[in-house]
Amino acid sequence: HIKMASSDSDADADDRRPHALDTYTERGVTYMSGPKVFTHPIILAIDQGTTSTRVIKYELLGFHYKERDGERKDLRPIQSAQHPHKQIHPKPGWVEHDPEEIIENIKRCYREVGGAFTMAVGITNQRETIVAWDSETMKPLHNAIVWCDARTAEIVSRFSEKEKHMVFQKTGMPISTYFSATKMRWLFENSKDVQKAAARGTLRFGTIDSWIVTKLGARRDSNNQELPNVHVTDVTNASRYLLMNIETLEWDDDLLNLFGIKKEWLPRIVSSAERVSGWAGNPSVTKDKEKIELEVYGILGDQHASALGHRLREGDSKNTYGTGCFAMRNTGKTITRSKRGILTTVCWKLGKDEEAEYALEGAVAVGGECIRWLRDEMELVSDANEVEECAKTVTDTGGVTFVPAFGGLFAPHWRDDSRGVIVGLTRYAKKAHICRAALEAIAYQSMEVLEAMELDCEENSKSKKRKKTSSSDGDAKLLSVDGGASVNDTLMQIQADVLGKSVRRPANIETTAYGAALAAAIGAYKRGVYGWYGNSKEPMTVRDVLGEDNQNANDGSKLFESKSTKEERAKGRSRWEDALQRTYGLDTYCDKE
């Protein structure tokens, strides 16, 4: 869904040489012998998601060796590549990925977009998914355990109410199968390879961002000397471990002791926009032409990157429709505690010396995944697009309600014992009704999260706990959306009708990769990388991205306005809540030993 720009810099940068007569590229800048003497610096975004890996190459606009008037500072996508990876299901409720396959897919994408001579790299990744590896062999010790994996339910049940309260106060999150700490504990208890590495002192844990930087991060200092492996994660990913104190932004000793995790196994916590790797060698002169060395300047968990891509300011909200659904509301520098099962998390920290901003977030475990389930497991449709086509042939669900709680319910319910149901079936029901019920399920789950966040913010404001950090409170009457499933017009209209408010979809829905690229651009500025080009114009800063003159409206965005009445919304909600109650406790009958 990216409209690529036409540019001479689209040529294969891997084959560029500084001595070429027509063009040569140096650290992301392409110089030309013809009339066009300069193209834009190049930023690369690695978007490592739950089902695939995408690499997008951007050119930085509004920044030139010779200034060009009237060009706004922004990033424009010029090339992309994407490859899926296998979903491994050893048992019901278990989900794993092959860490090495993910790295190979990144390399493939990198070469396909011509990633060499990139000025800066930004990484965004599926959060909570944990990798264990050996720091000496650099090999994974087990498949990655994915964020939606439910195998750690028994570990979750071990904790007392007092311990759960302590974790929630320090992290803003409940103890759940969702987060990284329980997955690390499971690996330590159940993998002999992990136990042996721990005994040797070579065990390392990390989310996917840590794994990428460790495997592919550049490892040369300014004197071209080899550096040790880099083991880092940014504050947004660290906030999902259940081990970081959201006030100090450091690993918390009480939490580490509670889960039995040693600090030396964990990555160093850094900001979301700073240099975290060494310098890359020049691909034109390096002996190993196949080696990939990434100069990483920005890291954000996927939903935080999406929020930055939407340029969310305090009070703004967005919802990402991917494998799961992830709603986020920027609360500025205020840590807002939820009373409704919504997560309090770090929104981002855009530089070492910048203050952290916080957010409320609600995660829906099964969003677009239920569309894939209808296609692959139920074989109800042959193509994902067929779901929308079927849903459009009926005006309602015919009384059918679908709750896709395949591995439990996330926010605001947090019910590990829930399993999916389809209720309200009659002989009148047909495929189209079930397809429409699947789209409604995505919309209703998102509605519950968004409403809970709004109520938490209202209560926080009334209690005067809120810090005023901007002159804008955002637009609570508007929801910004992105993600693969957001291209479904029928789903977006259902979402507007369920919420009773407008939904805005930007022309470019790849806001996650865009946000990672923005973080890298900010990180490169803070490191002074732009100075290499000798320009006099100020480069991209935090204000350029989030300042008041940068509105959230996107050119070419599409607005879906609510057409529902208050009575219709109340009736639909009652039907949804009735179906929800029927999912509780079904794990007793569904889960196999």
C-alpha cells in the first residue's frame, strides 16, 4: 500500500562505487555528475512483525546540501520488500518463530531494497516475543516464544494477589501470559540448552529488536576496531518485560527477584532515538560483500512506532488493525493508572536527554487473525478479501455474534480462561453473516479498549493528576487507524458505527515503519550525523515530528463517519456483552494436556 516515488536513487545502491562517473553514494547521499547534483539522505526502516518482515527505504525531504524552498521535512517511501515467516504451533495455544529465519528475511529484504550506504536504520518489532541465545555462539537456544503464546498460564497462576499488585504498580501491567518475563521463566525451567547457557554465563534474553541489533548491528568503532556484541533494547520494548520500573525506566530488583531473572541476562535499556550500534564498513571496499552491518539510530516497539507515525500528541488516540488490535492514547508526561484493565506504558523517549512520554494501551489478541482463521482453518473463504465482499452482501449479522478468544481475552478483561465462541446461530444464518460477525468482533473488542482509556483519562484529569505538556488535548472525537486490516472499508465503517465517532485512515497505512524511520532520523540528528553533509539547514528534530505546526491530518486520508443511532449502539453492545460472558471458563473443555 505504499506509492513509491520516482527517483534516481531507486537504483541498486549495492552496486554503487565512489569512483563511478555518473553517480556515487556515500553514507546515504547520492551525488550525481549531471544537473541533479544531490538527492536526499536515505533512512531504512526494519518492520519485524508477527507474520512477516518488511524493510522500507525512505528519503529524507526538506534537508539538502543546497536548500530547496517550500519542502516540508518529512520521509518519503521509495522502495520496500517483504517476506513472511513460518508460524510454528507445537501444541494448542503455543506459538513460536524461528529466530534465524527472521534474520535471513531481514537480510533478503535489505538486499532487495538496496540497503547499503544508508545513513541511519530504525527498527520496529513485535513486542513481548522473546528470544534466548548464547552470547558466544550467537545461536538461538530455542524458538522464539511469541507474544500471543499461552503456555505460561501455569506460571501466571503461581503469584499471590500482593505480588500481582506490586507488579502492576511498578510496571503498569498485570502478570499475564502476554508479557516477556513469564516466557523467560518458562524457557529457564523447561529448556536444557537455556539452563546450560545460564550455568556458563552466556545466556542472553531479548525481544526481537535486541536479537536484530545483536546479530546485524555494526560492530566497528571510529578507529575501525571490532566492538563486542551489542545487547540493548529501548524503553518501549523494555516496558513490556514486566521487569522495568516505568518511573525509573530501569530494571527493577524486586521484579527481577520475583520472576527469578538475572540482570546480566537482559539487554541494556536505551532511549528510542539514539545510536546503539557501531559504525558500518564501506560496502565499496569491505572484503565481505555479503556482510550486513546496520547503523541503528532508532528502536520502537511496533505500536509505539505506529503512534509516532501518526504523530500522536497528548490526548490523541490510534488503533492498529493487524494480527491483533492495539489501541494507544498518548497521555504526555503523565503516568495515568487505569482502573479498567488498560495498560500503562511508555509511549517513547526520543533521545537520551529527553523526558519520556507515556500512554494508555489496550491490546486485542485476535484482530485480523480471525480473518486468517476463517480462511485457513475453517476454509470458509479462499481469500482474505472475500470476507469483506461477503460481509457487504448483508446489512447485519442475523443475530450471530463471534468472540474470537482463541487463547483468552486481553484488555480490558484479562481472562486467560476464555475461549472463542460463535453464538446466535439459526438456520437463517449463512456465510455472509459469520463474515460480518468477524468484522464486528474486531470493532467491538477495539471499542471496549478505547472507551476504557477515555474514562481513565477523564478521571485522571478530574483528580488533577494530569500534567499539562502541550497546548493541544488531541481530538477525542476522532480515531486514527492503520494496519493491514484497516484497508477494509466495511470494517472501518462498522468501527465508526460501533464507536459513534469518526474514523480517519491515512493514505499511507504503513505508519509503523514510518514511525521507526522518524525515530532513526531524530536519533541521527542528535548524534550529529547530518553534519557530514555540510548543510546549514536544521535537520529533523522532535519538534519537526510532534510540534504544534505538524497536524495529525494526512493528505489523502479517508474519513468514515458514524451512521448509527444511540439505540442501535446500545442494542449491539448488549448482544456483544452477552456473548462475552459465554467465553469464560471454556479452557476447561478446550485445552489438551
